Amino acid sequence: MVEPLVKKASEVEDKAAKSYTEGLAKIRGQGLKYTATEAVITRIAVDTIIHKHLMKAILEAQKELEKVGKGYEHVKEPMDIEISGEQALLVKRFAEMHLEIEKDMIETYQKMAEKMTHPLFKGLAEALAKNEQEHHRLLAELIAKYKE
């Protein structure tokens, strides 16, 4: 189970972010502003703050996933069963509606990746765009499967 590890990481990153921020203030207070030392500590502090917030976001997502069925654990091997024409139309309409949403998210995440300057944010936006492309592909397959 990954949740305890994420919780631990969140707690450690939270403590580390506070420590780096306080340490950075002390370093700057000692006249080390605009030095290589300050630059290194600042970089680590910024990354640590990002890590802290990512871990908190993952924890929140895990809580929400518990309501849905704990991630992918609820997904069983798909059965190929016949569905009625009305059901097929409903699935097709649902997929078409969401296909547009996925397309918009692909474009948004790609634009974010282009504009992000921090490598963690850039990599995350690129990974999200790739994930949205997979959603788009899956929905397109559903539409093709249930063509009228």
C-alpha cells in the first residue's frame, strides 16, 4: 500500500520545507544573499515546497479515490457483452462529449509544459498531457465500437 509512504513523504517534506525556509532566512541574514550558497539552498527550498504540495495533492486524490473504489482495484477484466442499441447510443454520446474535454486538456497541458520553467512542473505537465492522450485514445475506441 502506497498511502502510508505518501503520508510519510508529505510529513517529511513539510518539515523540510519549514527548515529550508527558516535556514534560508538565516543565511540571508548573515549577508550571504546572492551567493552560490544561497542559490543552492534556494533551489532545494523551492523543490521541497513543490514536493510538499505534490504529496498533499496525492493524499487528497487517494482519499477521493477511496470513494470511487481505490484506484484501479475496482476495474475487473472487461467482459464483452452485447448491449442494446439505446445503451450503445448512450455510451457513444458520453464518449463523444468527453472526447472534447480530453482534447481541451491535452492542449492545455501541452501549453503548460511549453511555458513551465521549473523542471518538475514541466515534467508533470508533459506526463499529464500524455495521460490525457491515452484517455482520448480510449474514448475514440469506444466511439468506434458503438458506431450506429
